[in-house]
Amino acid sequence: MALSAYQDAIAMLARRELSEAQLRARLSRRSHEAGEIDAALARLREFGHIDDARTAGAIARRETTRRRGRLRVRQQLAAAGIAPAIAERALDDVFEQVDADAILEAALEKKMAGRPLIEDRREFARLYRHLTGQGFESERVLRVLRSRQGSDQS
């Protein structure tokens, strides 16, 4: 017997927090009709089972524990279908509670594997690409990387 859109959505939410857009897409892929999906999402909203603000906060917290910067977290929220205004509030809330510089330092430490100084320009460029790819602001990355340069580099 096929599950209703509501039952499918409850099963999905039991595994992880999902945004309304993510649920809509997943239910659609499971061939539920649009009207049934709309009704299921309305019922889930009514009972508080889906809340994009709560989901945005969960995604933002998860990404910062993975040593990701603000720009990368913003991308993840957009990919989850979170409205920009909700995403910005979640970003502000999470980044008020964490030290962005400490997250950047932790990401750099992991990548440098305990070495205290950057050996050469090639490594500097590699680390810069990695850290900016993780969503850290380029000015902040440059400042931290320059503080780790050996004295023979210019």
C-alpha cells in the first residue's frame, strides 16, 4: 500500500530536519500529486513539524561545526530553499554565538596538519583557495595566512 504524502513527509522528517522546499521536492519525486503535497505541507506547518526558520538554524549550526564560513553557510541555506530573509536571520544568530576567526583558525589548523608555518607561495595559494572555498571572506583568510608565513616569503 502506497503511503500518503503526509506519511512520507513524516518519515522523511523523522530522519532529519528539512525545509519546506526540500520536502516539496522530495514528495514530488515520489510522484505525489501537487494538491496532496500542498495539503500535507499545510498540515505539517499547522502542527509545527516544519519550520524554515528552525531548519535554517539547524543547517547553519551544522555547517559551522564543519568549519565552514558565512558565505558557504549562506550557499547551503539557499540550496535548501530557505528564503533569503530567514537565511540572513539564521546566519546572524549563529555567527553571533560563534567566533568566526576561531572557526577559520580551526579549518587552517586541520589543513596544515600541525605545521606552524606556510612553506611557500604555492602552499599559500592552495590554502587560500581551500579556505575561500569553505566560505571564509578573502580579507580574513589573507590576514590569517600572512600571519603564518615563514620569514623567507614576501
